[in-house]
Amino acid sequence: MLLESYQAKGLLTVTLVNGQTSDAGVYAYRGDLVLKEGALREGSTTDRKPPEALLIHSAMIVENDQIKFINGLLPMLDLLPVLVEKYKADLAPDCIALIYIENIGKGMQVELEGVTYKLLPFKEGLVWNELLEELYIEKHELKNQSAEDKVAIAYAAAKTYNAKTPVMSFAEAQDNTITVVKEAAVGAI
């Protein structure tokens, strides 16, 4: 199974949800997805340093060993091709991809390797909460649902999500990036 193979390869980290939904053969995952593994530690063939790049706070639905839904946060638009290259063989042709990007100022859509990525600007907060708000999912709709089924509910809502943003080439998308300025806060307040 796809998620088990990812787990064995060390591609899943900070896992919150990893199991079957109430639909047989449909699996949900929430956690961080590794885009670039860390280098091997000196003298080791298995022990790695921390990952160099992640799809942060990702959510996925996997059915028939294909990713049908993927969501998460990328700090930079330039990591989108890294995500696509690493996981393109596992993305279903009809995969729904809603990706938050920190360094874009407006929503846009980019098609890479046959999948249209709906890119959303991200300022702050929790990615999962932002996704629920973007898809108009109310808290009561998730009440009494398993963690896996909550991801399935988000996937069902994403199927009808209509991004009213332009489809553009990746090069055009790169022209629309912004500089992210983060405030530094140190110590207790």
C-alpha cells in the first residue's frame, strides 16, 4: 500500500492521521510529507539528517494506491516542481491539489505533469483550519467523525471547489511571487 511504502521510506513525518476511512480501500493521511530527504549521517546507510524540504501540514486521500487529494503548505513556490517530481508517479490523473504557498500574494492555478495545482496564498494560522474555511466546511459537519473521515469530508468538498483564479504557466506564476517578511519574536511575553 502506498502510505505504508512512504512510511517505510521515511517520507511521512509528524504524522497526525494515517489510516483507512470508513470507505473500504480509501486511506487518509495528515502530517508532513518529505520532499527532499536529509543527507545520510556520516558512516550510516540508513540514518538521515532532518529533511531539507517538506509539504508542511499535508492532508492526503489515497485510493487504489494513487493520491486522489493532496493539500499542504509550501514555504516557496519553487518547491512545487520538487513535490511534482517526487510524487508524480503516484498522483491520480484526476487528483485534486490545493496547495498553500507562503510567497505568493494571490491565488493562481498551474498545471504540471497533467495535474492542475490550485495555489492559495498563506499568511498565518493552521493549514487544516484554513482549508476547512476555504472549502466552507463547518465544524458541526466534522463532529463525531473519525480523523480519517474528516480528511475524506475535505476531499469531498474539494471536488466541487471552484478556484476563480487564472491558470498560468509555472514561469508566469514565478513572476507573481512576493517577498515574505516574518516578524521575529523571542522569549516569553
